[in-house]
Amino acid sequence: MQESEVIKTGIISRVNGPIIEARQMASAGMLEVVEVGNLRLIGEVIRIRNEIATIQVYENTTGLLPGEPVYCTGRPLSVRLGPGLLGTIYDGIQRPLQQIAARSGAMIRRGEKAEPLDIEKKWHFKPLLEAGAAVEGGSVYGEVQETLSVLHKIMVPPDVKGSLISMLPEGDYSGETEVCKVRLEDGTERALSLFQYWPVRKPRPVRQRLPLTQPLLTGLRVIDTFFPIAKGGAAAIPGGFGTGKTMTQQALAKWAEAQIIIYIGCGERGNEMTEVLREFPELIDPRSGRSLMERTILIANTSNMPVAAREVSIYTGITLAEYFRDMGYAVAVMADSTSRWAEALRELSGRLEEMPADEGFPAYLPARLASFYERSGRVETLAGDEGSVSVIGAVSPPGGDFSEPVTQHTSRFIRCFWALDRDLANARHYPAISWRNSYSEYLPETSNWWKRQDRDWQNHRDFLMDILQEEVNLQRIAKLVGPDALPEQQRLTLMIAEIIKNAFLQQNSFDEIDMYCSPAKQLWMLRLLVAFSRRAQNIIKAGGSLADLREVPALDKLNRMKSEIDNTDSAAMTSLEQMLLRQLDALERKLKS
Amino acid sequence: MKMPGLQYRGVRNIDGPLLFVDGIRNVSFDELVEIRTPSGELRLGQVLDVSSSSAVVQVFGGSDSLSKAETRTRFLGTSMEIPVSKEMLGRVFDGLGRPKDGLPLPLSAERRDVNGSPINPYSREYPRDFIQTGISSIDIMNTLVRGQKLPIFSGNGLPHNRIAAQIARQAKLLNENVEFAIVFAAMGVKYDVARYFIDSFEQSGVLNNVAMFLSLADDPSAERLITPRAALTLAEYLAFEENMHVLVIITDMTNYCESLREIATARGEIPSRKGYPGYLYSDLASLYERAGRLHGGGGSITQMPILTMPSDDISHPVPDLTGYITEGQIVLDREMFQRGIYPPVAGLPSLSRLMKDGIGKGRTRDDHPHLASQLFAAYSKVKDIRSLASVIGEEELSPADKLYIKFGEVFEHNVVSQGEFENRSIEQSLELGWDALRILPRSELLRVSEQELVQHFDKPVAVNSVQEKV
Ligand SMILES: Nc1ncnc2c1ncn2[C@@H]1O[C@H](COP(=O)(O)OP(=O)(O)O)[C@@H](O)[C@H]1O
Ligand SMILES: [Mg+2]
């Protein structure tokens, strides 16, 4: 922000934590960014009554004095967009934490300002249009290879329409260099650079929304096979503390088949962000073969950072996602945790003395949640390409009780619900995604893709799901009479369910092989489990016993295939399949004779 | 910062620990206030809400014997600060960081705001150094690492203090011989508790390396809000300026949260669960997040807060929100305690989130991660089978299930249970774990690899021989 642009207007009249009031603010606009006090802390106007503005401040307000000035900027809270975003860690209002650390040391000093994007750095720009071309919002007029895995398309900002009157040749330019000029329809001229701004609370426009058709493959079997999310879909991961929300989000951020990942740490631990920062650069994207950090942006408003910035961090993240979507990319946003965001709303609302609704949350909580999840979707971009934003929000219900307001409201706006289960987590069955309480409404949209890989996919999936559901019922009886009192056929169901849980559902994020499971391997595992189950059922019908089945030597291999057979080792897959079937054949023959 | 200002006489209202002062000028948010009671006693307070002409002040010393007309307030122009220096080790302070041992304030040029500043996540170093506590149930299953925040979730009458003292006494790194400096903060606990820790530190000869901040049960409750902050401010100084490894023990967080609730209620704030303010999470995080390591720095803060769960209810807001912020929790189990098991570390709900990066190859032992996972899996089955047994009777269990029952007993008695002064090496603990697993059929052990089975399950190592090696 240029010093000269800033006009002094208001005077602080009250300080109540992150909420302050200022007088002489009649000319301020709603949601305008202001700089508060002598330290010039960043804030946003959230209410105007007569000449008093209420402002939420994104930094700690200790020491602010009534009487200190408030400066208006005339701009809504915006993010800066352009090359240099990828691989960066920002705070909730897009301050680059690396630069902040360079200036203020390990502890974040207040009032610190740093450019979100490096304005000195030169990017190799390739123009794609020439002077004379007609352009409008979203037109891609050039490109920059931002990282080796991501081509950054330089787009005309959404509010610009006209014709290009100049364009610099291919070359190395800094982000603020005017690379082209557009004559707008009203005859005025507008210079464009590699960087642009967009207000975070306003969804970026698209040409149209498209129906969802493709799965967002994640490499987690329980998700891909049983509760899939579609590209452009929205999912929630609710779970009590320590049940695996963050680990699941991180696994998705690592392996989901998206071209760009936005990871928002909202009101959670600092160490978790550090972990991502440390680990991602070392990890290789199985698809691009490049470091995962090259496709990732981190937004960190950790739990000890100011609460107002927590509220905005979610919008900062989703706006960055939309920007890359507009380039035609599949983007996935992880928000961990949306409950902290809702609690920030509650805290701010409390300080504003608004009327509370459920459990102290403001009445507008559901509307805010809805508008956040609405920003997911598969779209036709302004440039006519296809892009998507998938949103995955962690939910942290108090006491692990899903009947609380945030979980309840969220479940209305998402279509995929991965319920984490305390008992599974306690038994260290990870991911602790419950097959009883989870659901995905994207199954119909995504199953076509799977059926194209394997005609029997739906049958296989449903077969295993049925066994798991039947097991739930049988367990109820077994809890009363003991499993041994059940008929052999039903005990077989229990046994198969146990195998499905061990061999398929459980997936350890730290297992070198099993942390990511390719679609091909998932299909094979599914097929093998179904084959085993069907044959086993026949064997029991023919008079065989569970003990016979337990003796099948390949059973142990079946239970261990997830971590013993590599994603690409099709020879090992075939050989295990053959061995298992051969041994079952032998068992059947023995029974017949 | 401006200079200490005028003294004001009289207040508009007194409500619980809050004073409402009118006619003030030049008062800033969070500013420290000196309050003089009608009898001349001095107390400290802090500005919670300020406008051009009035302020809400929270009194740390309690508002008893204050009067509307005769209370005087002076705004001190700074927020709450304490001096910090290495000389504070070996000393005892009150809940606001003032010497309580009769000795003068440590000579220190440096004073620091007790609220600290948030650590930049970019500047953190991810904690990975295994701390051997000598307690098997922690070392194998809920490993502590240096720079972790790992609370003890306890209940009234459970031996949390003994466990904390045992950890403080035994904690060490495998291949490093640095002592932890200990910063101890007590909020609202009885003098006996403080005394117990003092005696225990004295016995192990580390008292010179301990700084204590005591706000005891009979001290004013609002003071408790400062106590952990004062303690952590010193801890941060020691860890990040003096490069020391600091273990911070804070007890009892439930008392702290009650003080916070008291203030919130007095201010007429809209409560969220059980009357606690909606910002309890953020407030707790502002304490718990003051743990960890910094990139390029030598020191660390390992935090071990203790809290008692009201009615042993882990879903109560205090343990619940704590569990969401901390890096796991050691949960104590009343039923195990009553069966005479010490330490009664609950097998399933306990968790160490940082364990995954602190154990295994090159850190503890290659088989450690899988062994721990297997023990959890087997023990969770024990729980199911025990509840089945309580319905159908133990005799009716299948032979396989009976083995699990037996495993459960051996696990609780040989692995979890140990002496208060028994200090087990990690090898010993791991071998005890394998010993317990050996009760189960090999084919049940799917969480450990075939190779680990061959190496550890098939070839028992006598635990005693391990003991001798150490
Ligand atoms: N998929 C997984 N694989 C292995 N361990 C896991 C997995 N999910 C969770 N865990 C374990 O559970 C712990 C808690 O998970 P975390 O994601 O931090 O919980 P939450 O975010 O729900 O509080 C982790 O530290 C890890 O040890
Ligand atoms: Mg988490």
C-alpha cells in the first residue's frame, strides 16, 4: 500500500479485544480495510452506525489507546494473485510467513507488513496474444512456468473487457511490470501486470457451473472405493480430537489427484504446519514426478494467532483456489478446521453483542457455511476451460458429538461425510472413517469412471459393503450370545468382515507402500477379496469349516497384500491371486472327496 | 509506551473480580492497573475493555474489601510483565511472578510481557527427539518427544502428581546427557501438592534447576490467569535465549479454566458449553502453543499440563478443548487405579501425536511403530471380549478369546504396571511388549510384519538380560 493513498480518518473510541470502535468514520465503507493505531494493525470494517465504525482487527490489540488514529484504505480485504504463490506459507491475511520471520524473528511482531508476492523476482513471461486481440475477463494472454509442475496462466482480470493495444515480447519481467495494455470499451486504457488483486469475500466469476462426473482420486481406499468425493465436490471430516482429521487432510493433500492444493490450517497447531512445510518438499507427486510443495500453498492461522484473522483465512484460501481453477486446474482445498472458523465467528459475534442462536453461534452461521461450500464446484471458466475446486473441511465437534451446530449445519451443505469413529481410532484402525456413519452422495456420479476401469466394480464394491453392513447387525447379536453361538455361515461373514477391515479399509499413512494406493491396485484388491469371499461362502455351504479356511496359507498374504505388494507390481498381484485360487480349489477338492 | 498515569479515586461499579472505572484518560487495552484498597493494600489488575472515558478492569488480587468510593486505581502504562533470567531457577515466585521465598527480585535487565507473541510456524522446528521416561506405557505406546505438549488427563484422587514427578525425575534422551530445567506452575492447588513437588525435586537433587510459580488454593482466583503465562514467559526465555531444554509442568488447568469462567460470567458474556466462554479454546491455545522448538535454536519447551476431569468426564470442555490443542494426552483410568495398577495409564484413549516421528528406525528401534500399533489393536480387542465375557460368562468364551483375556491381564500387569521408582529402558519396555504378545497366536498379529515376527516374536529375549545390558 502506498503511503500517499492512505487518508487518515477515524479515531479509536473503544477497544474490546479484537473488536474496536472508531469515531469519525462516516465515510468508511463496509468491509473496507483499515489500518488501526500507531502500529497500523490491519483491520476490516464490519459495522457502521452513524459515524461509528466497528472494526475487527487481525492482530493483537494490546496497548491500543482510545484516541489513536484509524486510516482508511478504500479497498476491500483482497489477496494478491500471480506467480510466486506456489510453495509459499501465508498467514490468514496473506502475509508471507517466511518474510515475516526474516523481519521479526521467530515470534510474530505486530504491525509487520510484507508483500504477499515477491515484487523483485523476475519471471519468464511468454505472451500468447498480440496487440489487436479482443480480450475479456479470464482471457489467458500469457504464461509463466511457475514451478516445473505448474504452468501459471496469466489472465485478464474478470472486470476487464476490450482490446489489447500493446504486449511486451517474451522475456523476464517482475510481477508489477506492465506487460500489456487494454483499451476498455469506454475508451480508457488499463495496464495489466502479472499480478492482480481480488477481494476475498467475493467468489470469482465463472461462465457456468458444470455437473460433477469424475472422482477426485485420493489413494485412500475407504474413500475412493466406498465414500468417493467428486472433482468439484465438497466433503466434511467430522471427528473428536485425535481421531485423524488432520492426518486424513494431510494424506489427501499429498496424494489426491489435484493439480493444486490449498491447505488451510485454521486455528490448529503450529507444529502441523511445520510438519507440512518440512515434509512436502521431500515428497514426490506420483503423477507429476515433482516435489509436492510445487503444487501446494499453505495458509496458517494457528490457534495462538489472532482470532479475527482465523475468520478470514478460509476466504483467503478459497480465493487462491478459485484463481487457479480459473486457469483450468483441478484444485483441492483442505480446511482444518472449519469449527475453529465458526468459533471465531462466534467470538467476534459475542463481542459485537449480537443475539446468539444455537450454543452461542450467530444466527448467520449456516449462511456463512453455505456460502463457503458453495464456492466449490466444477465449472466452465471465463476462458472456456474446465476447472474445479473441491473442498474438504474438517469439523471438530465438542465432545465428539455430531449433533452440535457446526456438524449439523455443515452436513446440509456438503454431499460427502467422512465420519471419524472414536472406537476405530482407539484401536488405531486408521483412517478411522466409519463405514456405518459415513456417506457419499457422489457415488452415482463417480461410479462410471470406476466401471470403465472394471465392469464389475459396482458389484464388487456393493458386495463388500453388504458384508460390512451385515456384520454390524451380526455383531449386535454376537455381543449378547457370543460369536460362537452363531451359525457357521454367519461366522464366516464376521471373518470376512474382519479381513476387509484389516486388508482393505485400514491404511497406515506411515507405511512406505500403503500410504498411497493406486486405482489399479484398489481394483485388484477388491476383486481378490470378492473372489475369496464368494469361494469361502461356497466352501462353508459345501460343509467346510472356518477352521479349514483359516488354514489356507495364502490368507496371511491376503491380509498383508496392502503393504507387501507395490502399486506397480502386477506380477506379484497375479501370482498372489493365482496362489489363493489354487489353494481354495484344493480345499474344495478335499471337501468333495 | 506512555508513562504511568494519574491515580483515579472511586469506581462506578464492582462486580465480582471486575471494576468499572469512569472518567479515565489515556488508558490502553490490556494495560496493567495498580489498585489501592481503602486500607492501603496494593493489588494488580488489567484492562479488559476500554473506551475514551471508561475502562473495565479485572483485579487479580480479588475485589474483597474494595469500596466504590475509596478504591484508587493507577494505570501503569504497560501490560503485565515479569523479569526473566537464568537466576530464576532455584527460586519460588507467587502467581504473578513476585518472589515468594523472601529473596530479592533477580537482577535482570530484561522484562517480558507475560502474553508472549505467537511463534511463527515457519520458524518452528518439528519435534522429533525421543524422551525416555522409563515408564513403559508412555515410552512404547504414547511416546513423549522433546518440545511436545502432552497433558495428563486425570481425576480427583488419581496419582497424576506422582506420575508427573516420576517423569520429571527420569526423563532423558538416549544419547545426550543434558538435564531438563523445570518450570513449575501451580494454579489453585493445595499447598501439599506444591510441597510434594518441592520434596520430590529436592530428593532427586534438581531443586536448583527448578523455578516455581505458585498460586495456591487460597490465593485470589483471578491471579491464576497470569500464573501459567508468567511461567511460560520464563520458559521461553530459557529455551529460546539460553538454549536450555525446559520441562514445564502446569497444574491444575481445570482451576485455571474456572477462573476464566468466573471473569466471563462477571462480564455478562454469552457462555458456550457448561458456562465456559466461547474463547476458551483460543485462550487455552495461547498457553499450550507456547511449547516446541525453533529452527536453528538449541533449546526446547516440553509442556506437561495436568488437569482433573470433572466427574472423570473426558468430554467436559476443559479436557475436550485441551485434547484438541495438545499433541496427545495421557489419560488416567480410575478402574485400573482401583485394581492397584500404577501408573493407571488408560490403554486406548491415551495418545501421543508426535510419537510417529519420534520412534522407529534410528530413533528407538525398528519394530517400535508396528509393535505399538499391534498392542493397541490387541488391547482394544481385549476390551470387547471383556464386555462379552461380562454378558455370557468367561467360561463360554472361545479358546481364542480366552487368550485375549489372558493377554489383557499380562499386558496390564507386566507392561503397564511398574514401580514409582522403576526406570525401564526402551529396550526393556519393548521386550515386555513382545512378551505379552507371545500369548496370542502368531496368525493374529497382522500389524507387525513377517520379518518382525521372525526377529522378535519367534526369538524371545529374556528381559533380564536386556536389563543387565543397560
Ligand atoms: N491414516 C493414519 N495413519 C496412521 N496414523 C494415523 C492416521 N490417522 C491418524 N493417525 C494417528 O492419530 C493421531 C491423531 O491424528 P490427527 O489427524 O492429528 O487427529 P485430529 O486432527 O482428528 O485431532 C496422529 O498423530 C497419528 O498418530
Ligand atoms: Mg487436527
